[in-house]
Amino acid sequence: MNAAAQPPADGSSPPSTPDGDAAWAAAARAALARSDAALAARFDRGEEVDALVAGRAGAVDAAIREAWARCIAADAGLSLFAVGGYGRGELFPQSDIDLLVLGEEVAQQAHRDALARFLALLWDAGLQASQAVRSPAQCTEAAADQTVLTALMEWRGLVADDAARQALRAAIAPDRVWPARAFFRVKVEEQRQRHARFGDTADNLEPNLKDGPGGLRDIQTLRWMAQRLLGSGNLESMLTFGQIGAVEFDTLERERKALSRLRFGLHLVAGRREERLRFDYQKPLATRLGHTDDADSLAVEQMMQGFYRSAGRVLRINDRLLQRFEEQLEGAGETLPLDERFELRRGYVAARDRAWLQQGAAEVFELFGVWAAHPESRGLHSMTAWALAETLPKIPAYDEAAPALRERFMALLRGPQPVKVLERMARLGVLGRWIPAFAQVSGRMQFDLFHVYTVDQHTLAVLRNLAIFAAGSGDERFSNAHTVWPSLRKPELLLLAGLFHDIGKGRGGDHSELGAVDAREFCEAHGLSEADTALVEWLVRKHLLMSVTAQKQDITDPEVIHRFATAVADRQRLDHLYLLTCADIAGTSPKLWNAWKDRLLADLHTATRFALRRGLEHPVAAGERIAENQVTARNLLVADGFTDADIDALFACMPDENFLRSRPDQIAWQAAALYGADSAATVVGARLLRGDAGGYEVFVRTPDRDGLFAAIVITLDRLGLAIQQARALDGPGGSIFDTFQVLPSDPQNPPAPAQIEVALQRALAGDLDRLLPSRRTQPRHLKHFRIAPRIGLEPAANGQRTRMSLICTDRPGLLADVTHVLRQQHVRVHDARIATFGERAEDLFLIADADDRPLDDTRSEALREALRAALDAASPP
């Protein structure tokens, strides 16, 4: 840059010239800005990322050396080193600039002011550098912290002679601090903890490119290991020492460059130091990288699929290499023969002869069978995993394989730990070779908040849930699934349905239909009978049927149950579909499955099983359902000490429809709450559904008046309770009879049932018009998932109500705002079903005017406009 900024010829300290420093800093800042702009342009032209990060490091090197020359005399006894990522010669647009000033304490003190001037000059030039000033002995002391050692290991001399380089090298040598074995153990534990912070998966909606599982830090960890154990910190040295295969090396280098390019672009798009690929940046980054929307996927989905695939490969290779480093440090360990071809080495399943495994798919399938038969193993030996990776090209697609090979695959599904086998095959790339359609959905994301996993990871989560059902011991999240599983004739058919249920995503068209075609072709190729093939095909085609029925229709209505039972047709299909639906919903998002949905599906399963046993030609009539529920509820109340006269009086306080649409235990609980209350009194009950985190059932009986439903909803919303289902019935004597299924928005701090009851009693005792929806800050991510509101208003099936459907962006307080509009429009709510799918709300209401008649066209249009205005006013810009 500025050639005048050289130290005096006599070696004395350069004079302090504040005006000159300011001019130099301004010139340096301008030069760096021009360099960064040129690098950004080169990035947009598609230039190799390694050249770009090296180019920025070079530009920063020049500026730092000039600043050093302006401030520090040549004979000061101080040396300057780049450390950390900057020490590797890699600088991304917003990367940290870490410096080490090396010198004895006497020199440090003598030039303390000059060093402060040097750092200030860098900041004035726009380089937000951090510097540590240490002697070699202080470096050794500081390196007791392994994170400091890691940064110092990647040093690069900026202004340093050979003696200084040797002194730093010796100060952090393994014989002084962190010998190889201790360093390995602490870095492995550091990586484990780092992965745990991200849920041990790279498949996050907003992944961290640097520190997340499969990110750049995992590759750097391998380099640090190589440097400490092998004496060389580059991946090429691992080839020389036989620690990595050529295919593994090429893969790791390819994914490193792919991740680095994403990180470089992220820094450009964010304009600040950012390592997390947030929703704010995903779309602009995908555009900048040249991705475009097509018929099958959005540009952002294409970019994210590339990331997830890269991260998955990095994780696989990282796991293998760490295992090899461990073996080098700890020795080969004990070997235990398993059969003539396999053994356990240090607890890992290993093929005795690598060349045997590389013959083809039959040998690979045999390996997975042996692995499944020995659950005590620690995993797959790294050298066998290496051989397996080199064998992948020899594995044919199933439709090109011999019948004997297909039978081997089906034997794995019928053998021990079939879900583990499929998980391992997916992780190691075998499943994608055998089923090419699975490879297509590997790493495929959907740009929404509902699907929090990639398609392949969601599929594996569904299979893991099925394995939980198969265990037979029960899981508190699933009340009924483990009792249904034993009814399955051939459990492998359900596993195949789970494997194929989403395999058609990303190809355009209905993924259920596409997946059903794939499933049939697979089953026929593998020799399954027509009956078994038809079951798997039907399950894939109809895998959403039970979820939609339970969440969007009234399953207490005998007609709904009869229609669903007719579609299912037999008990075998019902049991398979029930288990698949539970596993599918629970495997979509950790927040999606809850006690209410568990009970909802269990109730639908029970009611449909009864309908099938009774016979579809004998549908249950409403009167018969009411009588059965009353008898069962009466027995429960008698057991609690109520007399028949008491029960008759309590039942007379309830609407007839409540006996049709409630379970007997609900009816008995509501009746007990009404006992002793005056007919004009407000009665509120709240109870836990199941367990502390299972949500609540809330019941309100009170004299009817305008705005009651909205007041209840607003109050529940203020208590932090999200409504899942609401039912508003007209009770005897001008009362309303409302029930709500609610979940706490903060499961860690839920209100007590008594707190809910008191809050509702207070709210309903006063002026209802004073209760207004709370205003909340909308979550940041919702602005990236705006859904244009769709409001449908049509006559209900019975002709006595209007059916209102609302699809819009979900947000806190949405239902409170909607019911507030309904109150302002003098609209009464008789039923509500609240369904949320990520950022998407799909709510259904049965409504009527103030005279309990369907809305006419004028009232419908007024309501539609009022709802649109309220939703627009509350939407983030």
C-alpha cells in the first residue's frame, strides 16, 4: 500500500504522527473496501472460494504489515503472527482477525503504547482485530486452555524471523502442553458438546455453517488432530500416513469447498459476522449463488439440500477418521471373532478382509445383517466403513438387482433391529444406492416451519417411532400404539410404508400418489404377495387420511366415523394407518405431537374399530350413541357416590348434543362440576389431560350473552394457553356450554388448573367488552413465511350454520384477534377446530348470526372484510 510507511533506517521507533496515521487509516480502509468489492464480484462470477479467502487474507496481511511498520520499530524485540482461521490464511468477508504479538515481557512493557497505537490504527482502518501479547513462556501457560492452544497451533508469521517461529513452535509443542492423547480426548468431547447444542443433527432449519454438526469446524477438528498426532496440519498428510482414503479425501475437500462457498456468500449477504444460515438470508443467498426456482423445488430448497448433503458426508468421514485416530493412540485392542468373515475390533464390527467386502452388494447386505445381530457392538470399524464407501458404486438399484439380492434385503427387514439397519444404510449411503428415489429426497428440505427436518431425516424419525411401538414397553407420549403393534401380521409392511410415505416429494404432483406407485413397484420387485403389496400401496397413498380426519372433522359425529370407516374398510388397514399416522406426526416436529393429538387419534381408532366390528351396513345412530354415553357416564358418577336423582338433575342441565359429542369421562367430570351450582351461576372447570405437559380441558357453563366466546378465548390467550379445539353448545335455560382443549405455550411454566378457573370466573363476571386481545411482538421468522389470508364462508352440511374456514399465517394471539372480530360482527361460534402446521394456521368454525341463523351474503361479506382488515393490521411488514 503506502511505501512511505517503512521503519527508519537506523531501526529506531517510528515517530508518532496522528495526522499521518489518520490519513493512512483512511487510505487503507478505502483500499480494503475496493479489495472486498473486487472479491465479491469474483465470488459472483463463480471463482474458486479458496482463491477468494486467500485473496482477502493477502489484502489484510498487507494492511497489517504496513500498520506494524508505522508503529513498531524493527529492533523492538517483538514479532507478529496471525493465528486461528486467519493463521490458516483463510479470511471470509466478516471473519475474525486474530493476532499474536510474541516477545519477552521487557519488550512488551517497553512498547506498550506503540502496541496500543498499532491496534487502534487497525480499527481505524476498518480491521476489527483482536491481539494477544505474550512471551513464549506465557504462550505455554495460556495454552493450558485447549481453545487457546487450538488457535496458536494455526500460526503464520506476518512479521517474524526464524528464531521467533521456532520459539512459538517449541512453546506449544506436545512435550510442553497437551500431549497427543490428552488433546484428542478433549477435542472429541468438545465436538460432542458442540454437536449437542445443535440437537446432534445438521438438519436444522437455520443451520450453523461453522459450528453445527457437519460444518466447517468438524473439518478443522480433523486438521487439528492430524497436526497434533501426525505433525502436519493438512489433510494431504493424512493420505501419506494412510489415515484417509483417496475417495474420502476427495469427498472431504469437495464438501469443504462447498461449505466455504456458502459461508463466504452468507457473509456477503448478511453484511456482518454471521455463521447461522437464518431464514433472513436463505433466499437472497440462494439467488446470489445462481439457484432458480423450478417446477420441482424452490431455489432456496435446492441450496439447502446441497448444504444438508455436504454436512452429512462431512459427519460420516469425521466419525471414521476420529475412530482411526483413536485406534492409533490406544492401539488395536482386543479382537473377538464373530464368524469366518467378521470380528469385533475394540468393540467395532469389522470385516476380516477388506477386499472381500468390496466384491458387491451381497457382501454389503451380509455386513449389515451381522452388525444387526450384535447390538453390543460400538459401531462399524472405520477401516470397514472405508471399504464400504469404496464399494458403494457396485451396489445396484433394486430394479437392476438379481432376485436373490432382493431377498437378502427383505431378510434384513424381517431380521433383528430392522429400523437400525435402515438408519445405518441411509447414513452410509447404501439405501440411496438401493432405492434411487430415496437418494433424491436425501437432504431435501421444504421451506416452511412445519417440516423441521429434511425428507430423509423425517422418514428415519418415523421409522424410529415405529421401533418404539414395536418395543412393546410403551412410551408416555403414545398411550395406545404399543398395544396395537402386536396385531400386525407382518411388521415389515408397515416399515416399507413408512420408508415410502414421503419418497415422492419434490417431483411435482401429489407426493402420496407418486410414492404409492414407487411402493408398488418396489414390493412387486421384491416378491411380495398382491395382498401385501396392496396394503403398502394403500398406506402410502392414504397416509394423511387419518390425520386430516382427526384434526379437521368432528370425530364425535357418527357420520364422520362411518365415512372414515368406509374408506379404511378393514381392521388391518386401520391398525397400520393408526400407527403410521402417530409415527408420522410425531416425526415431523418435536413440537407437533402432544397429548391432545395422541388422544384424538386414539379416540378415532377406537371409534372406527367399533364401527368395523359392528359392520358398515349398521352405522351407529345418534340416539344410540347418546344413550351409550349416558349409561357409561352414569356408572362413573354412581361410583363416585352420586344418586340417580342427582344424576338426572345434572344431565338435565346439559345440552343433548353434549352427550353425542363428548366422551363418558368428560360428561361425568362436567356433571360433577355442575353439582350444587345454581342454574344461573357461572361454572368453570379445568383439568389436566395427561401428565404435567399434556395440556388441559376447560369447561364453561354460564348464562348466554354477546361476546362470551371471544371473552373466553382472549382470557385463555392471556394465560398463555393455545386452543386446539373449541366446542360451543347452547345449553338449557339460555345458557352456553363451552369446552376447550388447550396446550400451554410455555410447557416449562404452565398455569395450574385452579389458576385457569379463577381467571375465567373473574373475566366473565365483569364487562366483556373491556377484554381486548393482547398485543405481542411477532416472531422474527414469520415475516419470511407470509401466507395470504383465505377466508371461506359456506353453508354447513345441516343448513343451520355457516362454515367458516380460515387459512393464514399463524402468530401469537391469532385466535383471540379472530374471535374479537366475530364479537364485533355479532357472530356466534358453535364449534371451532384449530390446526397449526408450522407457520400455517388452518382453522374451521361453525358460526351463526345473533339469531342463530346462517349468515346471509351481506353479513358474510362484512365478516370477510373485517377479518381481512384485522389480519392485515396485525401482520408484520
